[in-house]
Amino acid sequence: MDPSLDTWDFSPLISLWINRFYVYLGFAFGFSLWICFQIVIRRQDKNSQEKSVSKATQDLMTNGDLSLQEKEVFVSGVKIFYGSQTGTAKGFATILAEAVSSLGLPVAIINLKEYDPDDHLVEEVTSKNVCAFLVATYTDGRPTESAEWFCKWLEEASIDFRFGKTYLKGMRYAVFGLGNSAYASHFNKVGKNVDKWLWMLGAHRLMTRGEGDCDVVKSKHGSIEGDFRAWKTKFISRLQALSKGEKKSCGGNCKKGRCKSNQHSSEEMEAESHTQDRLHQRDTEEEEPLESTSEEESDTEDHQSLNSVIDVEDLGKIMNHVKKEKREKEQQEEKTSLFRNTAKNEASERRAMITPALREALTKQGYQLIGSHSGVKLCRWTKSMLRGRGGCYKHTFYGIESHRCMETTPSLACANKCVFCWRHHTNPVGTEWRWKMDQPEMILKEAIENHQSMIKQFKGVPGVKEERFEEGMTVKHCALSLVGEPIMYPEINRFLKLLHEYKISSFLVTNAQFPAEIRNLKPVTQLYVSVDASTKDSLKKIDRPLFKDFWQRFLDSLKALAAKQQRTVYRLTLVKAWNVDELQAYAELVSLGSPDFIEVKGVTYCGESSASSLTMANVPWHEEVVRFVHELVDLIPGYEIACEHEHSNCLLIAHKKFKIDREWWTWIDYNRFQELIQEYEDSGGSKTFSAEDYTAKTPPWALFGASERGFDPKDTRYQRKNKSKDVSGC
């Protein structure tokens, strides 16, 4: 045995082994204390962090320093820019501003005329504002006067390399254009251009461009107001989504609590960026930029990849799922097809010309509307003659009894937008009949009933003559010149025939844009053609016609007038500083159409109108009209001045064939006309008659140069002025 082992003492180890339970207990207790200590420390750290965050938040709210909250502001405000000529865009801007204000967002309305894009437009890149542009298209596709400089600047900047394709990157915008699709070649051209130029400069389009259409036939929502309301609703919805930080407003197609509108992968954003870069490289002068939209994500939870490994036991379930999905898809396609066919059928049906908005506007102006496209209104000269006062110039020139004259039209639509239109362009425009059509029997019946109803309202009114009131209840004349273009009505000949059957004379006015219809027109008592200008440029400027070949149509209409055997009239409206210096050109037009009469009238100023820029300065004095007539007569052999109606600032030039034995026969023998038209109808149109067959002698008081200058001696005002004179022979 090794003696060195005796020197080792194992008693401590043995004692430790014997008392090992207490050792373990000590270690466990110490470890528990350490854990508790760590928990206490962590809780203290968490409380201190919460206190520091709360304090920081209070400091940020009270001190107004840059804070985390500012990062949550996605829309700081809305700026609404408008370019308006007639005030419509300005009105829409006000309506839009009210809608934006209801969202609690700051809003500013800015007239583009007062806005300098060179100094301020780039500020919108970082302002977090949303910019809405409401811009109208004016004559020949040009911007309005108020938006002209802004559009010019924008166009030049879009093609200037010094600005570049990222000049407005970060700016968010939406565009609503105002136009009229009747002018197909430049419909909403300004709105399209503003949208394109902003996009070319790198601005981000928030939503599809809106296009308001004044043509109630082609308008998607029945009127330009309806188009704007639809666009405004989408804009406000988009604005709400942006205010919440959403990339795209929810379309209501959320599945399993996931809104597709909020799911934008980096791949999609990158693809959209690449797409926009490619589009920038295209020829933007010839091609519209594409609308930027967000892609929908595929539903990965509902489908498995066909390339993945499928367990045989699950194959039946998968096939059932595929069949079910196929059936649902076929049903959905069937519903979509049915919806499209229904929409197509509805679109193919013709709309009513009188929309609710148009009905409201015309009713306020005193129109009695008939059916879906006709109207009647009481003329002020009818009211005047009911009181025993003077009649209109047609009474002086042709012997119409104004208190028995009904002013109506079977078509409120027109092919022109004349600057002096006294109806302020509340009526629709069009180049062909595309509306629902009412029957002429119904139109005439309701026109007479409505006219008589308006006459009845004057019963017992102070000053109204009882005998004239009784006469006024029977319509004897019909002036088809209320508004619009009556010759557009497809059944105009049937309507005229009905008038003559009721022993009502017909005075039809056309704007010289429908030569074929003039050629096909049955005989009327008197056929008018408006000759508002004598050159192509001035006619385009004054009448603002819709037809591209308006000048040729105008000339063809005058030639068609020359072939008519009944009484024909040129109606010249003089607009000072516009068409009063075209004497020689007017003389050439007279030789082209050979009218029986030429009415020369100074333009009537009907107050300030958003539809035209005319002022009182454009209204010629009566002396100026007389001078123009004298100069015109000197250039047209075979014509002389016959009558004058100073109150209407109007003179009548008549062909010398109506001057018999040195006396004028410009008046109409209405009873004789009814006999002739009856013979014409009975013969099936083979027995014709001429303008000279139903003339009557013009009274001396109606002649040009008469001492009373066109006053009817039966006029009570005339009688008061001439108590000492014997006027019984007049």
C-alpha cells in the first residue's frame, strides 16, 4: 500500500456528498433570486421607456416640432384650378370645393388667369396637395382666354429638355374637361392636352380624366352636369382613400379581410415604373399616355401551383374545386354578357332631346315644353297687340296679326351656336336627328293648347282689349323661329301640312346648314334663311357652326332657296365691328339666292350672357342700319327699300316685282294663300303657285320714310300721339 494515500483527507468531500440536497437547494434559490431580479429590472426599463415616449409626444404636440404624426398626413389640401369662358367650369369648381370641404380638408379655388405656373407649379411636388384641373375647350379646340397662358406654358415646358420628365414628379393631379362632342374634331381637346402635358412632366394622375359633354344626346349621364357629378363622386372617393393612406380606394372586392387596394408588391411598383418609363419614350404628340392603375394580387390562399407535388388522395378534391370554379366562371361570363347586351340595347335606344336639366332651364325662361323635343312660348309682341298696342316688324312688313301668332318649334336642337343667340344656348346642338321623335299631330295639338292657355292668363288684365283677346284665342299664324332648327325635324313637311289644314300660315326660319332639307321642303307661306355673315371666316366666327363643311352647306342652301317658288327672305343680323363692312360680299350672296325680300336688322342685346362676348357696343344705331341698307341697295339692282320698323331696328328690302304701279305689295293675302295651298294639296303637288299670287297692298304707314316710321294707326299709343290727325285713310 502506497503510504502517500494516507496523507489525503476525503472527509470534506464525503460531507458535501452527504449534504448534497442542501447544496442543490441553495443553487436553486440563488437562481430564482436572479430571475426575479431580472424581471424587476426589465419592468422598470419598460416603464421608463413608456414615460419617455409619452413625454416626447406631449412635447411634440405642444412645441409643434416635426413629429411622427406628420408622417401620417397624406393629403395636406386640395387646389382646384379652373379655366372658364362661360362660367360653367367656375361653377363646377365651387361645387367641388364644397364637397372637398366636407371631408375636413383645406381647399383653394384658383383662376388659371391669375396663376403663374413658372413660379408656383413646382411647389406642388412637395406640398402633398392634390390638384384638380377643370378646363373648358373653346372655339376650334383652343383653351379659354383665362387658361390660355397656363396651357401655353405647360405645352412648352413638356417639350423643353430643361424641365425634363421628372420636373413635376411627386405632384398629384386629376383633370375634368368641359366640351361638346358635336365638335368631334376637337372634343375636350384642352382637357386631354392638360392631362397629357402634366403626365409628360412626371406628375402622377390619380384617376381617369373626366370628360363633360354639353351634347345631351352623347353625354354619358344625360348632361354635362351629370358627367361632372359622376366624376366628382369618384374624385371624392379617391380623395378619402388617399387621406387614409391607401394607394387606391377600395373597390368592394375584399376577400378574407384583405383589401386588394392596399396590397402593392414591390414587383408591381417596379413594373409600373418601367411601364411609365417606356411610355415616356413614345411620341406623346400622337399618342395619349396610358392611365396609371394598380394591379390586383392573385389569391395565393385559394390556389396551389400546378407544378407542386399533389397527394393522390387530394386529387379528387382539387378536381371538384376546379370544376366548381369553372362553373362559377361560366355563370359570371353569362351575367356579364347579358349586362353588356342590355347596356348595348339601352344605348341603341334614342334619348329624349329634353333632359331634366334642359327642361328646368327652359321652363325658367317661360317655355311651355311639348313632348320630348318641341316647345312654344308667348312672344312679347303678342302681349303688346293684345293691349291694343303695336305689333312686331312682321306685322309692319307682311301684315301678320301679332296677337294671333303662335311662336313655336318642333325641334329645340340647332346646328349653330351663334354669338347673338338670344336663348343663351340653353338648347341642345347637333348635326343630325338622333333623338326620340314625337308625331306632328301631337306637337301641333299641344302647341295650340299651350298657346291658348298662355293667352287665357291675360283675361281681365288691365289694358287688354276684349276683341283682341277673343281673336287671340284662335291661332292664325305660326312663326317657326322660336329656337333651334325646325327644318331638322324629320316630319317637318307633315307638320307644315297640318298647319295649313288648320288654316294657319307658316313662317319657317332655317340657319342655312341643311340644303337637302330646303330642297325637299313643301310650300310654306314664307321661307327665311339666316344670312349672318357673307364670308367664310366671319360666318365661322359669328355662327360657330358644327359642320366642318359649313360654308359649302351655306352656299348650297342659298342656291336651294333660289329654286323655291313661294316667298323667300334673307335675314341679315348686323353685329357692329363683326359683319357690317362686308357689303360687296353680301351683294354677291343676294345674286346667288335671289330672295324676294331682305330683312336687315341690328343685333338685339339681351343682357350679359356667358354664351357670348357681345356687349351694347356691338349693337348698331338705327341710323347705322339705315346707312348700311342704302349702301347695300346700291349694289343689288332690282331691289329697293320698302318698309321700316324703327322699334325693332329693322328695315325691309324688297324685289321690285312687288312694286306694282309705284305701290308696294309686300303684305300677304292669307286667305288667298290658304286657297292656293289647298289646290296644291288636292293636285298632289302638281299645281304650283308663285310668291306674287298671294300678295296684298302695303299700307302707307308701314313704308320706309313714313312720317310715323312704321307705327300702326290702330296702335293706341299712335292714336294718342295723333289726336289732331285724320288717319282713317291709313
